[in-house]
Amino acid sequence: MSIVKVIELISISEESIEDAIHKAVQEASKTLMNIDSVNVSNIKAHVNDQGITSYGVNCKVSFRLEGKT
């Protein structure tokens, strides 16, 4: 039987939405194993002087827990 845990992360990038998602997964993978998926639930852009300065995403990262057999 597999158990999946979900954590929520907020990630910001000055480059793009895709880069913000990539950074969330990259950071999560430093301490989590068995990452299965990322669900992006919120996307926003920060604006200054009529231009976008950064992109933010809320990501729900799902990963399988390893059980003892």
C-alpha cells in the first residue's frame, strides 16, 4: 500500500512562472524523496512601475512515503 503526503510551497522567480515551479521542485527535492507531482493552485505576478518584477506560485508537492516491510 502506498501513502502519499502533500506539502504546500510558495516559490518566486524573476524569470517566469515555469521557473518558479522548477525552483519549488528543486528545493523540495533537497529533503524529499519520491516526488510524484506538483499541483499549481495559485499564480501571481508582482508589478512595479507598470512592469512585472517577479512571478509567484503556490505549489502542492506530492510524494510517496516509504514504509517498512
